[in-house]
Amino acid sequence: MTTTTATRTAQPATDTVVSFENVTKSYGTVRAVDGLSLALHPGETVALLGPNGAGKSSTLDLLLGLRPADSGSVRLFGTTPREAVAAGRVGAMLQSGGLMEDVTVRELVALGCALHPRPHPVDEVLARAGVSDIAGRTVNKLSGGQEQRVRFALATCGHNDLIVLDEPTTGMDVTARQAFWATMREQAAQGRTVLFATHYLEEADAIADRVLVLNKGRLLADGTAAEIKARAGARRISFDLDVQDAVDEQVLRALPALRSCERHGTTVRLQSSDADATVHALYALGLYPRNLEVAGLGLEQAFIALTEEASQ
């Protein structure tokens, strides 16, 4: 199959890749996206986080023009999502939708390249996605992780300016995940914007230079991972108690500024909005906490704290 590179259609000059302005989307009585406003810029790697039902998939559907907004405006590169996709400026790797089964990996990727206005060479796409060694295998013979890598190949068949990834590393082993994110870093370093939704919060912490947290269709938090952790406003306190320091868990739960308390044998883990006050009260109880550690929340704990607070 031969391909030709089409002349790129002139696009409005803009330093905003994605713009949502007061966007809403409902399904019956369920408001999936509720007054969402945000903007993404060139070269950013952005993680989209949120609990199940937060509106992540609906937001990606609106961004890609798969569904229309009920109100508000969604713009990509200053145009409509469909115009941006048709111009070859957007690559997407989604969970929904299957792959053609009775073709080889090479045939499927070659088709994707042939359909892209500004395609990469097929062998380059296969190598970047780590599927060169299975290029001759039919798609219905692939494992879940291999299917994900083929989806990634299809998302990067051409010179895209925005790459949208929905749970991209699901089913991949550790080695494949590391290779995948190394490739994504290269894409961002070349000025492309990468937006990915994930349940692997350690990926968001390690990869993203910006984190968006959705809850009930609204933007709950927007910042770096460090800023999201700080916004949670809590710190972790962990320590061990001597066996002779028998203390009722309810006494621990009554400590000042406490947000949560877990006890496993003699090991205690707390979250506190005022670690100094909590630790002072521990000593006031006559306890001697050993191996005492006080640290900021990880992204996962901060995410949970923020969404739980918003749901109250």
C-alpha cells in the first residue's frame, strides 16, 4: 500500500492546544460534565485523574468530537474538534472500540498511515510502538498488552500535535510500560501535547508535568503533582508502638487534627491536617512512638483526600 503526504491545511495561529469554556454534557438526568473550563498548551504532558463516574471519558469524547457538548465551547487549535482531527493534528488511543481482527499488525498500521494526512513510515511506527516483532501476527492472536501497543501505533501513525490516551498502559507489563512512557517523553520533548487518563496514580506522579482532577464533571484541582499534594493540606504520620503501650484505637482517633487512622498490630498510620499538634498529643498520652515519620501525602493519598472532601 503506497501513501502520499498531503499538504497541511493552514490552521489559525494559537498557543492554546485545547480549550474548554463552561462545557456541559448530560445523559438523561446524569450531568457527566458540569461547567468545565480548562486550557492545554504545546509541549505539556497532562494527566487526567478522577474516580469512576467523574466524567473523564465524557471529557475525552467531547475533546475528540465523538459527542457534541450540550452547552459551552470546545476548541482544538482554534478550530472544532472534528476539523482538528480531520487535519491530522490529533492522535487518540481509546479503550472503547475494537481492532480489525483478520489482518496482520503491519496491515492495520499501514492502513492507519495511509489514512493520515501527514504519515510516518510504517516501519518507524511499528518500531516506536514496540510491535515490529509481531508485525506479521494477526490482530486476533494478540495479548491484551500487545493490543494496547498496537492501539498506540495507530495513535502515532502521523505527525500529530496532540496525543490523547485513555488508560494507555492497561495490560502492559512493567518493561512495556517503561518503554511506552519513554516514547511519550520524546513526543512531549518535540513540542507535542500529551493528555492521558489513568488509574495508575504513580504514572501521573512520575510522568505528568500537570495534573487535572475531575470529580462529578467538575475540575476539582489543576496543578503540578506537588501542588496537588500540597493542596490536600494533610501529612502522613507513621510510627510503631511498643507492645506494652496498649492503647484503644478510639483514643488514637480522638487525636487533634486527625483525618484518618489505620492500625496494624503495633504499627500506626495517621493523616493529619496539623502534624505538630497530633504528634504533641501523642506524647501527652504518655506514649513513646518509635520509628516516627512525618511526610507529605503521596499523589494517591492526596487524590483520595481531595475527592472525599469534595463529595461531603
